[in-house]
Amino acid sequence: MSMGGSQINAIELAAKVRDMGHHVVLYAPHGVLDPLVDEVGVPRIVKRTDADLSPGSVRRLVDIVRRERIDLIHAYEWGPSLEATFGPHLRFGVPVLMTVLSMVVDDFLPRHLPMTLSTREMVDQRRAVHERVLLTEPPIDTDLNTAGDRAAARAVFGFEDDEMVVTTVCRLTSDLEKLEGTLVALDVLGRLAHDRRVTMVIVGDGTGLDEVRRRADIVNADHGRTVIHVTGQLLDPRPAYDAADVMIGMGSSALKGLAFGKPLVVQGEGGYWKLLTPDTVDEFLYAGWFGRGGRGAADFEPEIVRVLDDRALRTELGAYGLELARRRYSLTVLASALESMYEDVLSSAPGREPRALARSAREVAKFLAYRVVHPSPVASSADGRTA
């Protein structure tokens, strides 16, 4: 399993549902999240990765469902959703709940099966074409992700007491312009460091890591000290959250920042930046912890300066975000809601709808044929476009 919000959410929710008394089996390939799987202790059947969506992979899932006597399959993102649909659902009528946490919902997904999406805006849009769409917001383990020994966390990175730390934890790729936004923040904070004791921590890996390091080296050489700290991927980024005075980011990473009691500047694509306040929260509760369209550095700089230069505001917004994370996004709250969804799906599971399955099969065939001819990334959740 690669590092990503969808994968982490699946593992943590599986563990929580297991703790509520259900038999849960995780079917997933090996990957960088293996230590997390081992830590939560959910039984796992290792999935081969050499033939996704092949007849063989579908048959293996069918065999597992039969052997384990599975009552319901919760499939995350498009590939597992299709394998579950055209395998155990088509063969045995096993109910399938699809979850798409990506910012793009592929139209080839079967429309007769229930689907959960991560924002109210996406749910409203999808209901025009999909029979049953539910809201499942990203869960945050607020017991695991919580403020601890801040001084010890800052010591990990060698920060001085008077340094203000801005942290981002993200995939350094162009999906949702995460890389582009990170570079904007890097440049702005590099300028601000000329007259403020401010430093930036960038946690993450991806195709843009080398470019981030190159730009960080330029800023650091200009100052004669390390202003921009680039850590690469950290399996446990909690010290980076804990050490921060301000978080920037999107999606699950942004919500984790709230759980640590940090003020948050939300990043989006197209130059979007906005500080979370009681006046702006409704936008994020509807559209998700993300945004589109803005002026880039011209928007980011005043927002970050506003919160960096006002200790009382940082304290106020940190407490506001923490209360929001615990009340609305805690793993316990959302696992309980998911359990209710499972019960509802089991009690009203749709049958094997030939017309819906045929439509999905045709659209999948077109999509896969396009990928063969055009192997470059396409605008699809298949590309892991997850905030």
C-alpha cells in the first residue's frame, strides 16, 4: 500500500470497526503502510499487485469472500470497487459499499451500488446520476494524533524556542497542485525569514521532492542557515505536527493539524489559500478541506503573516480547530456512523442489476483502452488524486 489518506483511513476505520465487535479482514498489498497494519492488528490477506483487474485477481477475491464468509465488502477507490463488483457481487450478490476519497469520481463506477464520498458538495453533485450516495468525511484518530511534548518535538528538528514553525505534510506531486502550492509557500516563507524568525518543515515524498530540495537549498544558502527543512517521507509525522506553530495543507493532513490544536491555512489548486476561522469554516464543511482558484502568493502571504504575527489569534484558532476535529472528525464518531451504514447496506442491498453492470463494464473497457493508448496520467481518481 502506498502512502495516502484513503489507505490510512481504510486501515484505521477497519481497526475501529473490529474493536466494535465485528470480524474484519483487510485485503491489500504490501507497502510502506505495513507497519501501521501491524500496529492496529487487523487480520490481513496480502493482495498481489501484478495483475489488478485481471480475471485472476477477481477470482482470488471471490475465493477469499467464499472462504472467509464475508457479508459485506467495503471497497476503497475505483480499482477495488470494480474487482468487488464484477467478482463477489456479480457471482454471489455480496453487498458492496464503495468509497471514493479522491477529488474526482470516475463515471464508470456502477451506479446501483451505494457509494460514500468525502464532501457534501460531491455528494450533492453525484446524486444527479447515482442511486445512493452517502457522506463519509475523513476520520482522524484524535487519541493518537494529539498534542504531546512540544519541546521534545521541536528538539527533534533542532528548533530554537523563538522560532515560529510552519509545517506541511503532503505528497509532493502535481495532483491537486500540492507541489506547486508547497513551492509558493516555500518562497514566501523564505522572504519572510529575512525579518522574522520563521522556519518551514516540509514532510512528504513524490516526484517533486528533488525540486523542493533544490529550492530549499537556494533559500537556505541565501540565509546562511536552515530556514526550509525537507524531511522526505516520515511514516510517523506526528513530531512535525506537534512542533508546528501553524499548519498549511489540504484534506486529511489539514484535519490532523487541527487535532494537534494548530491554526490552519488551507491549500487548494489554482492559487487557493485561506485561513480557517469561524467565518470561513462553512466553505470547508461543504466543499472539503480544499479550494480552487486564487492569487497564489498574493493570497498566501497576508494569511500566513496574519497568524504568524498574532500569538493570541494562533491560540484562539488552534483551540477552535481542535474542538471541531474532536466533535466532527474523530475516528470514534465516524466509525460509529460507518457501522450504521454497514447495517443499512446489509438490510437494503441492491441486487445484481444487469443494465447497470453492463453500462459500467462498457465504460471501464473504454477507460482501460484509453490508458493503453495514452499511458500518461488522466484526470481520474485512478491517479490517486486524493486530498
